[in-house]
Amino acid sequence: MDKVVILGSGAAPGVPVAAKGWGECNPHNPKNVRRRAGILVQIGGLNIQIDTSQDFRCQMIDNNIKELDAVLYTHAHADHVSGVDDLRPFTQLSGRNLNAYATSEHIAEIKRRFGYVFTDVKLKEITQRPQVAENIIEYYKPFSVKDVEICPLLFLGHSVPTCGYVFDSGKLTIIPDYKEIPERTLEYLQKINVNVMIMPLTEIREQAYHAGMEINKKYIDIIKPQRVIFTHMGEHCDYDEVMRISPHNTVPAYDNMMIEL
Ligand SMILES: [Zn+2]
């Protein structure tokens, strides 16, 4: 059975926020406790990880994940890459490189932040570093991880261009941090049959670099997915409130939520 697990439904600081607390989230609802970004796609017998946040280690332990087949990055901000060092036990156990996929811009930024991760290492050093092999992808050029076809799509309006992913022609679509969907991406998503679509709702009201509920609704109306899951939610997105104002067939995520594809 193909499925996706929302490993972390929180925005960059998680919920509650260190030193700041719960914001508008009800602290008595466990669905408001949110780790940072992370999605595990279990498709075609593979474990494909989207982003490695500060909370990646705990997410792998919570879900008893011991093998990864690939890591895909949406962009190189701290809340999406800071857990990259915790890929090390996975490459130790497998004894081989783990393929990471990202655009050239994002690979360069991850390397700037964590240069040693991609350095060529000799076998004797294998236990000391994650063994991550870079795979540079281009927007709109599909690539495959074994038999799973993935198409990277460009999104705009965040502080950097970001990369979304469509699995198996629309079975699963993951929208990264964004505020604007460029025409070519929108045309692509309108042509395919979008089944499950995961998209960020960092705050209900739009922010300088993030879409809010109104912009999300506008694109949901255009793309017409079967189901939508809102994730990447900050401390102002109370679970019950987001549920109350979400459009038809749309629900907020919570940590470790599992969705069958
Ligand atoms: Zn970001």
C-alpha cells in the first residue's frame, strides 16, 4: 500500500515555540504539538524522505524507519536541512551512499552549510560522516527513484525559489514553501489528475514569504485536487480553527498523520 506520513507538521520554529509558547494554538490538543518539516513517502516499496529538519532523528525513531532509498530537498532553509547529519546511521547500516536530489541552487546552499556531507570520503571514514551522493535535478524534468517517477516543479514567492514534487503523475503532489505558483507549474498541475496534495499553511493570513489561507484556496480552486492536507503550520494555526475554515476535502495535518494514496 502506498502511503505518506507527515513526520512534522510545523513551521520553522515548531509548536510550541521555544521561549514564546503556543501562540493561538490550544495547548491541550496534542495535534497542536508540531515538529519541523518532514514528509515520508512510502511508494512502490520505497522510503523517500522529503527534507531533513532538526527533528529528523526523532521522526525516524517515532516511525521506526531504518532504511531510506532517497532524500528529496525542497530548499535549503534551516528547518528543511538542519538534520542532514542524522542521515549518518542510515548510510552506516546500508554501507552505501544515499542519493539526495535537489536543484543545483539548493545543493550549493546545502553544501555551503554542511560541506562535509557531500565530500568524497574513503571507505574507512564511512562511519564518521553521512554518505550522501548529490543528484542535481531540473524543474520540469522528471527523474526516477527505481520505478517511481517524480517531477520537480518550480514555486515562487518564498525568499528563495522552491522545489515541489509530483509522484507518479499526480498520485501525490507536495507543494513546498511558496506564495505564488508560476504559470508553467499551474498548467502542469491542471493537466494531471491531482490526487493527494500537501501544501503549506504557515499562517492563516498571508506573510511576506508565505501564502495564507486565501491564496491556498485560490490555487485549490484552480488545481482541483481530490484531497488536500495543510502542513508547515505555525503557532497561530490552531488545529480546530484551521479545520473549521478549511475548504471541502481539505484537512490540517498533525505529526505522524498517515495518508493512504
Ligand atoms: Zn523556507
